[in-house]
Amino acid sequence: MIYLDNASTTKLSDEGKNQINKSHDFFWNPSALYGKGLEVKRLIIEAKKEICGALGTSYSDNLIFTASATESNNLAIFGSIKKTKEQLIFSQGEHPSVYNCALELKARGYEVRFIPLTDSGEVDILAFKKLLEKPTAFVSIMHVNNETGAINDIKKLVTLTKKKYPNATFHCDGVQAFGKIPVNVTSLGVDFYTVSGHKIHAPKGIGALYGKNFKKLKPIIFGGGQELGLRSGTENTQYILAFAEVVKNFKIKENFNKVIEINKYVKDFFAREKIASLNSSKNTSPYILSYSFEKVRGETLVRMLEEEGIIIGTGSACSSKKGGLNRTLEAMGKSKEQNQGAVRISFSGKSSLEEVKIATEIILKTYKKLLDKVV
Ligand code: PLP
């Protein structure tokens, strides 16, 4: 099997697996006051330092662990938005774990505005500037789009926001950026930044939220007051330590260079064969490629490829689809046909050029077979 759906999830790495096995022995409650509990607490703080270091901040109190990026996004949004008449701005391309929070806020009566995307998938800066003419309390814009890999210039977007509204909160969903492209939350200037374990070969069910100043945040679940009182519930020590162990072994530059080569191979291949149009264009992460195949449905191609041992995706879970259409591609102005024919091919640092060469040949063959059936 050749797995090329790494934007959806990744295989747990050996370091992560070994760390989980080892840390079964650290079962003591980190909130306990006896020595063993304090030892576990210390390990959790070390884990925070490791992840904070990789995010470009050194203070372990700048990070809290959650059970997923979905939870981190919900916490950053619902935990920081106060009762206000000022507008809340989200991008049109956000992952459902942010986008559906925006819809919920709208349903609760907040003034919610969406920034359109350019045809290459980034947020439209001119449209954002126009939106900022109205008083703004909160902005949430993702770093790397999970459907197309488009990279938003977060530093610029934060600067534009804070120049007009120094007290506005800026949240960024960094799930598809962390561990893949350089991330430095301090230089980006964000208030909150979300990351997830399972996109980078750490376990599923562990996420984290960076906060420049957690005083801006209120909990959304209540209990024993763990994680600075912001995320109650006994800490998931095993997964926290595994997450940190994976981060400790990050090879961002090395993997990036390898994935650039893989990405170029795929782009050259499809450009030569002229069977699909590239939806990811200008400023994109090399880890994600979105293609629209002509005259076929992406889902059908994905299912046929699975029978041939190739796993690719049609994009984020169905919740991102409106009437079967992908919201991000729709916001980029893609036609209904382009949208229906879309697939996502996504890599990880563990992908190899050899397997991708095999996969592209099989994709070509399978597409031609499918085309013969439909025309
Ligand atoms: N944000 C982005 C950009 C994602 O790609 C994903 C996962 O697909 C999530 C959030 C949700 O992550 P999790 O599965 O950890 O909740």
C-alpha cells in the first residue's frame, strides 16, 4: 500500500510508539503531591518546553495540552470571545473545526464576517483590509490550508489587525504548518496557535494550544483546573510525552527538501500528462497537492485507486463539503466540475520519491480506465 493522504493523518512513528510503551510506567497522577506525581508533572513540563521550543517560544506556560486540534480551536475561539458587538473575522477556507465555530457564533447573534480566498487559495488581503474598516474583536486565519496547501502570510495579517485594533485577538490554526514549514509564533505575533499530534506522526487524540497570554482565555470545560485552569481533566501523559518525543526528533529542513523534490516530480508528471489541473498554485506547502481531474468524480477515482493499493484523499472530512462541494475550492472560484473532480495528494517526511513514482503511474492508468467508463 502506498499512503499519500498524510494531511488527513499520519502513521505513528517508532519514537512515538516506543515513548508510549515506556510511559505506561508513569501512570501516577501529575496533580498528586507525592513524589511520583511530581515526577510526572515535571515530565509534562519538559514536554511543553520541547514543543514550545519548536514553536519559537521558550516559556512552558505558553502551552496547554488538549485532546485534539479541534478542541484547541474551539477553546481559542469560544474561550477568548467575549460578549461584543464588534465583528469576528474568519477565513472562508478554514477547517470545519474553526469554520463551524464561526457558524455557531453567527447563530448566537455575533457579527461574523468571512474573508474570501484568492484563486490561488490564500486569504484575499485587500478584502481583509476592507473588512478591517469595521471594529474587530477577533480574527482566526489558518497558517496552511489543509485542502490546497496554500500558505497565508500570518505575520502580515497579524500586523494589519493589530495596527488598527491592538486589543483584538488573533488566532491561527497551525495544524498543517507545524513540523512541516518553519513556525515561530513569537515572530508571527499571534495570540493563539493550534497544533495537533497526529498530522506529524505523533498519536491521535493529542493537541495543544499556544497562548501568548493565557489571561485572555477562559475555560470552556470546567473541572479540576488542570492545564492552568484552562483545560480540566487528568493529563494524557502517555500521548503528551509521545507528542514531545516526536517533536524532539523533528527534521523540518531535511524533510522539507525531500518533499519539495517529491512535489516537483508529481507536478511535472501531471503537467506532462495533461490529465489534471493543479488547484494548489503560488505560495503553497509542498506537503499538499490538490488536483482536479477532468470528467470524473474525485471520490470514484479515490475508491478505484484504493483497489490498486494507492491511498489518496478527496480532502477534509465530508463536513467541509456543501452539497458535495469542497468549500475551499468553491471559495477559490473553481467550477462545479473542477470541484467534483478534485483529489488531494499529501506527503509526510516519511514519503519516498520511489513510491510516489509508482503511485503517479497507477493514478494515470486508473484515471484512463475510469475515463473510458464515463465517456
Ligand atoms: N485544523 C486543520 C487545518 C486540520 O487539517 C485538521 C485535521 O484535518 C484539524 C484542524 C483537526 O485536527 P484534529 O483531528 O487534531 O482535531
